[in-house]
Amino acid sequence: MANRLNRSVKVAIAKQLSNDKELQLKTRQIIEKQFRTAHQKLMNDFESHAVTRELRAGSGGSNVSGTLPEGNLFGFIGFTSGTDPVDAIEKLLSKTDIIIRRRKIGSFGFVWTYLVTSPSMQDLYGITPLPWANGSSWLRELEGRGIPNLGQYMHKRINSSRSGAGFQNRNRPEGGRVRIPYIKQLLQQFELNLNTIQASRVSKKYF
């Protein structure tokens, strides 16, 4: 008898809450606030990542990522001096947004369905071309198989070099590849953070 009464009370409260515009607004605000917190952490993690800092430092930067015996990633990958290789990535990540689709009443309050429009890795590969290999992405190579010819890379200030900080010596053996986790790892953590959004706590106290 108590269970039937509890269910009927919950149904009655659910109907009341479904018409409570103020409560719905507060719920949306909580979702949006928690999304902004997760998104800001993504951007902060991107800015502070060793690869981001190293590439933004340009040809004169140090190898803060610890990936090379000499020089830095900017010169090794062969970016044009004076460019910012990660600017396009930052702009795409900054456009990440949340779209709240619909709501329903669950056993603990409102259940909201939302869509996050973050870029896919394919999107990011498309805006990170290797300077010396048409159709290839330096981001895909850096996080995947690794960028090859480490053994042939020589760090030296030279005007004829694209980056001004290194060149390829074909008389040396190719050696290994340079590989390091980067954007894929950041997006995976961002997704985990999104999964912790708890908007239902607004209405949970009623049940």
C-alpha cells in the first residue's frame, strides 16, 4: 500500500514539476554552467599542454615535450617560421557548444538530453596538414604511428630551412619516430568530464 501511495505521489509531483518553468530554467542553467566549466578545463589543458607550448614557441623554443634529443617539434616537423601551427586547433576547440534537446521526468527528477558539438579527430586532422607531405596530418602522425625520420633531423639555425631551426640530412639513417599523446587524450578527458554533469540535483530534493 505504501509503495502504491509513493508512486502516486511521485506521479503527481512529476506532473507539477513538468509545468514549473522556473525549475526548468534553473535546471538548464546548471547544465550550461557545468558544460562551461568542462569546456574551460579543456581549453586550459590545451593551452598548458607541452606540445601546444612548444609549437607556439616557434623555431627558438625548447623541447618542453621531451620528445627530441635536440631542437624542438616546430623545427622537426618543419613548420614555416613565424606561423602558429596550433591556432586552427584552438579556434575549432573554442567553438565547442552544447545544445539541450529535450527533457523527461525520471525517478530522481528531470532527465535532460543534450548534444555537445565538439570537433572530431577527423575534423582536426583536416586542419593540421604536414608541411612536406600533401594529404597527411601532422596531428594524426604525431599521435598515431609517429612522425618519421628522427635520425635524419639536425637542429641548426639555417636560413634555407623552412622553419629556420632544422633540416633533414639524408646521409644519416632515418632512425625512429616521434610520437606523443595530445589532442585525442584531451578530448577523451573532456568527454569524461561531461559525463559527470548532474543537472538532476535541482529536482532530486522533491523525490
